[in-house]
Amino acid sequence: MKQQLLKKLQQNAELNINDIEEHKRKGNHAIGFYCLYAPTELAVAAGAIPLPLCGTRHDPIEVAEETLPRNLCPLIKSSYGFAVSDTCPFFRFSDIIVADTTCDGKKKMFELMSDIKPVHVLQLPQQQNFDLFLEPWKNEILNLKTVIEDMTGNQITREKITSAIELLNRERKAKKRLMDITKATPSPLTGMELVEILFKTGFFADKQKGIDLIDEIIDVCNTLIKNGDTPYKIDTPRILLTGVPIGLGSDKVVKIIEESGANVVAFENCSGYKQTFQIDETKEPFLALAEQYLSIPCSVMSPNQGRIDLLDEMISQFSIDGVVDLTWQACHTYNIEAVQVQKFVNDNCKLPYLHIETDYSESDTEQLRVRIEAFLEMI
Amino acid sequence: MISAGIDIGSRSIECVTIKNGDISEIRKADTGFDPIGQAKQLINGLKFDRILATGYGRNLFEIEHNTATITEIKAHARGAVHFFPKVLSVLDIGGQDSKVIKLNDSGKVIQFEMNDRCAAGTGKFLEIMAKTLGFSIDTFGNEAMIAKKDLSISSMCTVFAESEVTSLVAKGENPNEIARGLHLAVLKRAVSMLNRVCPKGPVVFTGGVANNPFIVERLAQMTQREILVPQPPEINGAVGAALIAMENGKQIK
Ligand code: SF4
Ligand code: SF4
């Protein structure tokens, strides 16, 4: 039953490409996004399809390295490689790229990317102090609104933004329900399956279609839970993965953890649980967007107490046995924050912690396996 | 009951049997290009009731012999506690990697760190450098010991260190002092890893590099901590595996 659904998801993902093509043929637009901080509501409100472009595959890195330094985060290289080699259909579909000044590597890479496609950069504050930074951030969002209106020729009215917020709130709620499925002990889903579902539903042109599919998957999972149908035992170690975003192609750590006999049940990253926030529908829409997006607890913020709070909450809600903290090579912000995360996990939660620094290649698989197996022996 | 532990490393394989809590037999071989073939030969004719494999070749051995395996982290931790029951810190410098393991007072691993990115900071590094300088690896430590002063080698990457050594030789630097510089480079890495993971108390030092007298002596000086070396230090992982085989039987995973 689960397998059938995953197949259906795959089919829908393939059909989705046609949907986007169709949408564009009619003269409509698509907007590429690279980071969770950029409010995709603006695209939806203007009748454009928001496409997540963050590079998660190893293949385009070689081309990227013809231009970019090797000693750079693989996510940045992969993203840029897809763009220069024109090998990502979603990049091709995008009429404009919305970027953010998050980490140094990304910010400077976007300057190079703007030679390939129009890039609009949002100046993201690096601190979540609302008194100082909410107003400028809200203005950035309003500027983006104008840019998108001019490009699409569609006015983003109050109604349109309100209903876009409502739609994406529903999508985020559905994703949260899906990710909460693995709170069941043992979980009916593998971490790899969860990564696949979250990744593939991210591209849907028709958001409602995606929500319906997620709901269908949730229903099946609930039946599996009721029937005790699970690949795991009651004492299978339950792992929380925190740190950098992952996706299909950059999921090797999840794979090795699960091959070694554990289950990754929770993802504290921007490809996982960080996506589950809700925009306050009772507030002025742009203020609500500015507040909520600025509150995302990513390591590019200084300080980033929100991540520790989220970890704390997730560790208890998901009955976590151990925490794996993933850093992409040359990602300074996550790499340094690992010191604080380790301290919190070891001292406050009294749980084993493993920090892994790696890239998208397979070359260190066996070295990672030793570390991960040794980590699981600690549980 | 006799239990056996086999540690299949990248450079060498050690096999140990334990009978009534005491080591009854030790066998060693080079890994060569056929770790499983070598391992098979090594245990040929060996008497044991249970066997547990560890080291980088453990998974191949597991498939071949249908035995359980443990990581070298757990094996070294158990071995260290066998030789020095109260220890909380383990430093292992083997052929291909080095690691630091922190234990709690019941001998359980609570944190570890490994360096296996490159040969730097490992036995392999010293081996290659000894060759570059024309020394034998067995006496490399003694050569470093008789140097008159410390020399600093800045490159830790084997490739760069090799060219640095070549240019130092060309500059007419004393080979013993260069040898010492290379040892100090390995030590610096080990000490910073040790300080990061387990900053206090006596240290059990295992792995082939613990046979090197200069490294052991300087490690004690640099850390101001007691350095305890099992004899011989390279069998520590195999001893740990054999003990865990005895304690847990085949169901251990
Ligand atoms: S990790 Fe942070 S900066 Fe990178 S995409 Fe996610 S939210 Fe944006
Ligand atoms: S993982 Fe780190 S270095 Fe890479 S894009 Fe995200 S914040 Fe930047």
C-alpha cells in the first residue's frame, strides 16, 4: 500500500513537469527560490508557481567547480552547477530567481548566477531582533512584491495574499501532520521515505494536489500504525537529524543511519520540521509574513536560540534516542553552531550526539559508516 | 570457553584468543591486498568457541563467517578498560586513522572523534616519512629522540610534508631533527583531538604508533597526563572484540 503510494507520488511528480510547462505556455510565470526565508506566498498570490531550486545532487558539482572554489559548501556548488549547465528543468522554468543574503558563499554565488538569469536578492537581517530589523525586512518583502507584480502583471491584492497565506498554511499543516506520523513508536515510515515524500511534493504546481497527496499518504500511514505494520521494532533507535538541509541525492547520511539499523524519525532542518510554521492569519498579511519568516531558526542568524528551543521540543515529542548533526563541508555557520548543539544535547538532554561533516560525494561512505555504527553502539 | 577477537585494519590484522579472562594466543599478519584471505589464514587452526570481528574489514568478515561485528571504537574502549580498568580516555593511532574515545566510569563510550580524512596524523604518515628520510619505521622514534632540537614542520598533508622534507634535506637540515619535526606534527594533531574530546585524566594509548618511544614520551610531556600503553599496543582492538564476544555471545550487534 505504501509502495503504491510512493509510485503514485513519482507519477504525479512526472506529470507535474507537464503542468508547469502548460502553465508557462499560457504566458504564466514560475519563480525559483533557494532558501526557506523567502516568502513563496508572494509568488502564489501573483499566480506564479514557486519552485524550490536548492541543489541536492552531486552531478553538477564538477561543472560548478570550473568557476567556484572547490572548498565551498556542496549545496552552493550543486545549485550553481545546475544553473550553469542548464540541467535542472525547474531552473529553466523559473523566470526570476529570488535569493537571500544568508551565508557568505550563497550570497556571492548569487552574484555570479545573475549572469545567467535575473536574480532578486532579499537583504535578510542576521538577527531576529524585531525592534531593529522587522521593519527593514518587511520593506524587503514589499519590494519583492513590486518586482513580482511588475514581472507577472498581476496585482497582489490583500485578498490574493490572504488566500495565498491560507493555502500555504494548509500545505505546511499537512506537512507537519506527515512529519508527525513518525512520532509513532515504532514508526511506519523510514526516514528515507519521508525525505522522498517531502522532496517530491515540494515541486507541485498545484499546491492543492500536493496537499491531497500528502493527506492520502497520512491516511495510509495511520492504517499502518493501527495494524502495527512497520519495518521497525519497538526498540529500534530513533534518531533526530539536525543541521543543514538535505534532499534526494544529498541523503546519504540518512541512508547509512538506516542501513545500520536505526530509524531517522525527525528532521530538524529547513527541508524538514523548520517548514512547519504557520503565518498568523489574523494580522496584517505583510507584517505577519515578515515576522514569521524572520523567525526561522537557521544558523545564519546570530544568535540562534530558536534552533535549540526547536530541538528541545522535538527531542521529547519524537522520543529521540540520539542526535546526528550534519554540516556540509565548508558551511561555517552550522559547523560552529555544532559546538552549542552538542553541549545542549549531551548536557541538557543527556543523549548521544554525533557531528558529521561531509559533502555530496560517496567517497567517504565507509568512514561515515564506522562513525555512525559507533554512535549507534552508544545508544 | 575460548573467545576470539579479530581486528582487520587497513595495514595489519590482529587476532587474539581469550581463555578464562586471560589472553591465550596472539596472531598477527599484514593486511596486504586481500584482507579476507589474510584473515582466513590467520584464524586457520585457531581454537575458539566464539569470534567477533572489528576494524575496517569487519563487514566482509561478517558475511564470510556469519559472525557479529562491532566498530573499532567499541572494541578499543573495551580493550582499554581490560588493560587499565579505571581509564576514561583512549587515544588510538593506527595505520590509517586516529581516534579519541571518551568513556564514562562504567566503561561505556560517551563520545568519540576520528581523523581519517587523510594519512596525516597516522601511522601511515610516519611510515612514508621514514622512507623519505631513509630511516626504518621500527627505529624512527629513536632517530627522533636523539635529535638535538625541535624542528617545526608546517605541512600536515602527506603530499606537502613530503616535499617540505625534501627541501629541508636539500637545505642541509639534520635528518634526525627533521624526523623529530615530523613526530611533533603527528603529536600536535593527536593532542588537540585529545584535549577537545577528553581533556582530563590518564590516557590509554593504543595502536601501532604507541610502540614509538618518542611519541609516548612527548605525549606525556605535552599533555602533562599519565600515558598508559597496553603491551603490545596494537592488539588492544582485538582484545576488546574477544572480550565482547565472550560477554555477549553471537547475538551482539
Ligand atoms: S539552511 Fe538556512 S540559509 Fe540555507 S536554505 Fe535553509 S534556511 Fe536558508
Ligand atoms: S549549508 Fe551552510 S554554507 Fe551551505 S548554503 Fe546553507 S548556510 Fe550556506
